[in-house]
Amino acid sequence: MTSSAVFAKILRYTGILALVIAVVGGGVGYAVAGTDGLWSALVGVGLAIFFAAITAASMLVAVRFTLGAFFGIVMGAWLLKLVVFIALLVVLRDQPFVNDVVLFLSLVVSIVGTLAIDALVVVRGRLAHASDVTLPAAPRD
């Protein structure tokens, strides 16, 4: 499996996770806090999935470049996510439809879920640890 296939699989599973958490979290949020809870859950899931997708997409693009460019692209994406995340939380903090507890819980569940997906897909990806390695000949009896 190539690294591009690993990150494409991560994006696919992240999309499935987003649908599941949006339905379950939205339902629980609606049951707990009405429409404000529903919107808060959907916003929390959307934020977490959007930022997880940015990470995977930046790595999909970055693997095509040299090592220095790879780290520049990935770190640039992470810094951009950090700034945008803080800005969005500041904007959302004062919105009347936001239920803080539902938003927080949906963010936590989504982030833990995407991290679990990342770990499982990478561990099961069977990527080579070294490239261009020549193994010694087998011993003769």
C-alpha cells in the first residue's frame, strides 16, 4: 500500500465517521438541548472533521515534494488550522445557538475518533520502513 492510498483511506473513513457522529451526536444534542444542541453538535463534528481532512489532504499533497517542502507544507497546514480554529471558537463563543457542553463533547468524540482512524489505518497500512534496501543472500546449508 502506498502512502497516498493510506491517506485516501483515512479521508474515506473520516467521512464515514463524520456521518455517524453527526447523526448520533445531533440526535443526542437535540434530545438534550433542542435545536441549539443539534446545531452545536453539527458544528463540533464539522470543525473536527474539516481540520482532520486538512491534515490528510496536506500530506497527500506534500508526499510529492522533497523532504523540506513536505515539512513546510504539513507545518503550514497545522499552523493555519490552529489560527483558524482559535478564530472560529472566538466567533462561536458569542453565538446564541451554541450549547457549550454539546459543542465540546462533539469535538472531543470527533477528534478522538479521527485520531483512532489515523492510527489504525497507518498501523495496518503495511508501508515499508526503508526504501532501496538490498538484503543479503540467504545462507546455504
